[in-house]
Amino acid sequence: MTRNLDHLTYTYKRVGELAIHVDVYPPAKVPGPSTGSTSTKLPAVVYFHGGGLTVGNGKSWFPSWLYKRVAAHGVVFVSTEYQLIPPATGNEILDDIKKLFRFLDETVNRLIQEDWIRESRSGLPFQIDSNALAVAGSSSGGLCAYLAAMHASPRPRAVLSLYGMGGDMLTPQYLSPKTTPFFRGREILEPNEFAEYLYPACKELPAVSDSPLAYHPPTYHIPGYPANPRMLLARLYLQMGTFLDYYTGSHSPSVSASLRAVIYEHTHANERVPPCQNADFKKLPPVIHEAMPASYRHLFPQFGISSTFPPTLLVHGSADTAVLVRESQNLHTLLREAGARVELIVVEGKEHSFDYEPSAEGEFGELGGLFDRALNFLVDVLRSV
């Protein structure tokens, strides 16, 4: 356990010598306990960071706007690590998510209580109410939030997805090789420069859950260019049309190649399917969905939708080229057709990660604005438990 002025850090899982951490941020003010109790049980929002599942940690792309708002409303904010691809696959990430929720249900409150006593902390101790957990995530963290909603126990009560992956992963964005810029206008990468992260060499990489963001200094020939190669891996895998191979762990045979062949067969694919598609891209025929092996379907939210899916708020920029808005639109359609509670907010003209822009607080943080709508959705659901 690590202690910090504003949060507590615990190890919730070990993989060999790797310790996987979770940060617990107390609310701004802890209300008094009920009669006969020595601590107050509080709802919590569990946040999963972005980074394409390949980079980051619990402090990467930290959503300060969300944290400060939930903390001000008496909600605990939890930000977690999870194993990164590669060498992990979606199965290891899913196991991390399930272990995290078990930790929050069975262990974390004892550790918080012990920490309060040991450190003689001021103020009242608090406890996390594991029956009042919501999940939130940005980009690939949205996919993690969906997986938690599908598989975690205790079951999350609400889902907030910010331009989340996972709404539809059987598309050319994931499956088509690309030779021209497609991802925020950025350059096409040279795969040979990432040899250790490509199959089969990537299988020899050590397990990792903490890969912080790093950038080259202004003196570098491309000032501010990512210095951590993992920051480029998700884009590389999308560029190569093999992201799903790394996500499922199915390289030989390649699940991406198998699905791509089905798509090409059923969309006149002597003509190349465009690598990027917008919301007008026609729905693929059912046979393409059926081509996904059953052993991997539990990793794809589009196959795990039912009427019992938690209330969900989807927020997505209409101009997103990293995770296309059609992903949230497709998930919105699936949830609505299943009878689940869902709302989709499309932010016109906005690219990926728009809530981290310097102007975001001024643009979306006004009373009743987008940030308040996201907060109110979470708080209203959690307080109704």
C-alpha cells in the first residue's frame, strides 16, 4: 500500500512479480456515519484509463473534471491499472477487472480502516459500498467499463463511456490494413521499428500494468513526440488491421484475417473496403458476426447486450477518427433494442479525447453542461440504489 495526501494506493492482484494497483480517492467531505456505526459507506465510481489497452496507468489521462465533480458530491473515485497488451490479451484484462471488483467487495474496506487507524488520519473514515459501484472509462477504458458491466461481481449499477471502444469491433477500422493516414491525421508507422511488440516476439515481453506516458523534449527532431513506444502500439495494430489478434491472442490462425476474409466476401471485396468508415457505413450482414469464434465473444460488448445491462450514458465526438462515433451509435442501438436504459450524446465536431482539451472546462463545464450531465447521471443512479 502507498499513502498519498489525496489518495490511497493498494495492490489488488499479483501476476508473478507484477503488482497491479488501484488508487482510491476519498470524497471532498465524508458525511457522518449512521447511528451505531464508526464509518460511512459511500458509493464509488471506478474509472478505467484509455491508451488503446497498450499503455498507461491509473494516473494517465486522469479525468480531473470527473474526479473533482464526483468527489464534491460525496462519491469515492477509484482509478485502476490493468494489464496491458501485449503480452496480455483481453482475457487477462477481463480477469483483472473481475479481481478488482472482488477486491472492492471483500478487501478494500478493511485496508482503508486499518490505514485510518495506523496513520491517525484526520476526519471520519469511510467505506466503499460495493452495492453502489458505477464504472466509467475513456476510449479503451470504455471497453473495460463495458466488460465490467457484463462480467464483474458485484455488478456495476451504471456505465459512463467517453468515446469508448467496444461498441462495434467488427469493422474495417479494426480489420483493414491502412496505407494512408487515418488516425487523427497522424503519420503511417513503420512496423519494423516496433519488432519487439509484434507477434511472435511480443510473447516474450514481461507482464506490465504501469506504462506511463512519456514525450521527447523540445530539442528532439519531432518535439513532443511520444518517447514511450507503447503509446503508438494501438495505432500500429489498427494500421496493420491486426488489433483483434492482439486483443484475443489469436495470431495463428489470425482472427483478424478470418474476419476480414468474410467481410471482403460479403461486401464485393475485389474493391477494397475503406479503412475508415463513418456513421453511414451500412450494417454488416449477420454472417460476419457469426464468423466471430464463440470462444472470444465474451470479450466483445456487442455480443453481451441484454435488458439487464446497467443504465448507460454514451458520450462521443462526431469527428472522432481514433474510435469512430459509430461504435457508440451501434451500442446505443443494441441497448435500446434490448430494452436497457441508455442515452447517447454526440458532441458535434469533436475529435478523440476532446474533454482533455485546454478549453474543455469552459466549453463543457458550465452549469447544466455536458460535464454536469455526466455527473448527474452517475449520482442519480447511485443514490437510487
